[in-house]
Amino acid sequence: MSTTRRQFLHTSTAAALGSSASWWQPAHGEGTAAETEASAPEPTRRFDLGIASGSPTAHSVVLWTRLTGGNLTPRVEVRWELAHDEAFKRIAAAGTETAERDWAHSVHAEPRGLEPGRWYWYRFQALGERSMVGRTRTAPLATSGATAPLRFAIASCQRYDAGHYAAWRDVAEQNLDLVMFLGDYIYEGASRSDFPRRHEGGEARTLETYRARYATYKRDPLLQAAHASAPWLMVWDDHEVDNDYAGLQDSRLSAHFPGRRAAAYQAYWEHMPFPKSARPQLDAPGGTMRITGRLDWGTLARIHLLDNRQYRDPQVCPRPGQGGSNTVKLTECAALLDPRRTLLGSAQERWLAEGWDLRRPWNLVAQQTLMARHSWTDTADAGGTYWSDGWDGYPLARNRLLGTVAERRVPGVVVLGGDVHAHVVADLKADFDRPESPTVATEFCGTSISSHGRPQELLDMARSFNPHIQRSRSDKRGCMLFTLDAKQLLVALRGVDDVNDPSSAVRTSASYVVEASRPGAVAA
């Protein structure tokens, strides 16, 4: 680790020192990021939400920031620089973007013509002030081989008031190629009085209140350090808008929800390193924003990014007078087995089925929640009891997805998820009713950065009903770290000792290996 990188991380931690819905119990109402020179200016009020990069390809990347502070005119010119070196002595690309008031003075610069498979450093300047420095990289070319491993993390569910972000300090220190954030970047609800931190205001419902909520999260120095350490790939879940929403329906069945969704989508794009082409279309009811996409990482892996909120059918068998999720018995909710129902939407289902890579050794599926079946009661007695908001609420859509994987013999399918506030390691079966049926894919579902989990004893109780689940631990906050090469995937489950302490130690609680030629995780 470079001296400047150590200084940055130490400074971030020192500054930091100055529940949420889960899969089983939905809540309701509630490298380097261093300065390049010792004399470089500290981040200032114009850039106090930090910087970020994302959407890397072999020849391009998106650079993000958002201007803040008073006296901003409707249009502000922002200079950006991308360099081959930390000292910015060899500039690879530079340009100017116009930050517009209508889009929260956010900047989404898109340098192109970059060299594949290499690191860059970037920064912004506006109104006489300069941002911190971030590190980013491009993907390898598909023709360049897969000699270098891909190192990445998955993370999700970072409720600000529920705890501190020691897990993000850990991510920033890992020298990763990518970070995949899998949903619930913000939480829309009001702060709870029994939580260790507070954020501004009550429940976010308007464009201005969503913007304010993102600003609160973005000012956390440990989150800023993680963003500045590597490019991110992003998908959303429900709390970026409203708990348990499905398409254009919220759990309250509110007639005003489409307008709220449009505001939330706009604020999401304004604060994330997405390209300009992903900017929400606000003329449609509820707005639309495409986050579905793919990234090919050399000859090593294809990464599929899915959206399981915008296009889904509403949850079945809700509580009387409500929408949203419920926990239901299969024998009491026949609609669970309606083959027409979909979590991804029919168009996205086809897009995924047609886009599996049969040449690369790995297909990584970055999506929002647990895919493995998880019954809360004995399936032999009454078919099981399931939470309707996740894949268990859309079991035939899951069968279609895994059936295609089995039929086409798609290599190295690893499903990555979040949402459930627990580290879950599972074998994805061709037929979950027959434990002896073939394992067709592997799943790693990561715990939350800070959002509280379900009591561990309840997961332990359910283990015997779900023999395909190898591990489920809800008692730690953290992330998962992955090292991928052409032959195997190494996985470390990371957990924070004390989520209330931003300087807490972070440890590996378990490790697993997946062989490219054989689906299923093996404890290391």
C-alpha cells in the first residue's frame, strides 16, 4: 500500500470517528483513493459528496461527482482529468462537463479511447476547487487472455443510521478490481431513535428529499474511500425507492406512487456512476431507467447485471388491503405457482436466456436477493412456507432461469445477491424438491454493510428444511471478497466485529472454493 493511500485511509477513519427490511421480516415505515501529493488540496465543499467511477469497459469508464455548496448557477463547467499516474504527470484524457441544476449539478464524464486492462487516476476541478483523487481501471480485452485474476467484492444494504461503515474501510484496503453493489444504497425511511446514527428528515418521498438522503450517505468518509478505490457496478433494490415496491405498485397501493418512483430514479442516477445514456426517461409513468447490462472481463467471465424491481409482477397473497410482501404457505397461496408470473419481466428473462456465455469459463449474475429456495417450514408437510418478495415468491420464473442454465450447460454460473442481511452460501438445484438432483449453479448472497439481520437462531431452525443451503449467518455485517481465475473462484466471507465502531476490526468468518468445471461451493 502506498504512503499516500495509507494517509488517505487513516484520515477517512479519523473523520468517521468524529432496521431495515430483510428477506424474512419486511420492515414497514421505517489501488488508491489518495491525494497524489502532500501539497494537494483537501476535498472541499464543492466536492464534499466525494467522487466515484463505474461502468468500465475495455476502452471507457464513467467518472462521477456532484457539486455542492451555495451560489451555484444553473450551469457550472467542471474540468476532469484522467492520468496514467498518481502524480498526474501523464494525462491520458481530459475534458469539461456541464453540471446542470436540473440534475443536481451531477457530473457523468465518459472518457473513451482508453487502454484496456489498466489502472488510471482521476480528479475534478470547478470554481477554483479540486476534488480528492480516485483510482479506476478498464476491463481487459476479450482477446487478451485471462491470465490475471479478477478480484472483486459484493456488498449491499448500507442503512446509514443502523451502524457505521467499517466494512467499507475493509473494501477500500483490499486493492480490488471491481466493487459490485447489489441494492439498498439508501433507505428511504425516517431514522430510528434506538439506532447509533441519525440522518436528516423523515421518509423520503420527493426529489429533494431523496437527494438529501443520498447526500447524507455520500458524506461518509469510509464510503467515499471505497468509491474512490475501484470502479463500481451497480444494481438497485427496493429501498432506493420504497420498501417492497413492485413495478408501479407500492405496499400502500398509493395512487401517487408513480411520481415518487420517478423522483427516486432521478436521484439514483444523479448520485451514481452511470453513463448519460442511462439517465431516466421521466416522461413515462413512474419514469424508466435501464440498469440491466453486461460486462465481459477479458476471456475470463461475463457479468450479467439484473433488475428485479422495475419489471416484476406484484407479490401474490399480500396482507388484506396492502401490497408488498408476505410470508405464505404454498398450500394457501396457489398463485405462487402461476407460470405467467415473473420477477425480471418477460423481456429481461429473454435477454438473460439469450445472453449466457458458452465460451468463457464463468457467468456471474449480479442481482438483488437470495435465489435459492428458503422454506421456513418442512416442505414435506405442506409444501413449505415462503417469503413472497424474493425468488421464492416467483418459483416458476426461477425454474425457467435455472432450467435454461441446465439445458444449455452454461459454464460457471455463480449467482451473487444481497437483501437478506445474512451471508448465505447455497447450491442452486435443477429441482429443489429432490435434494439429490443436480446442482446447476452456485450462490453467494452477502450480508449487509450495516443493516440489522434476523436473529441467528431462526436461520438455524430452518436449516433442516433447506439442505441445499450450506451456510446462513445473520449475526455479522460486512461483505464478500472474491478472487476469480480461469479454474476456480475463491471466496472470503468478511464480518465486522462491531458495526457501531467505524474503526472496528473486520475478519474472515469462512472461505469457499468453486471449481469452474463443477458447480457448487466447497468449504476451504
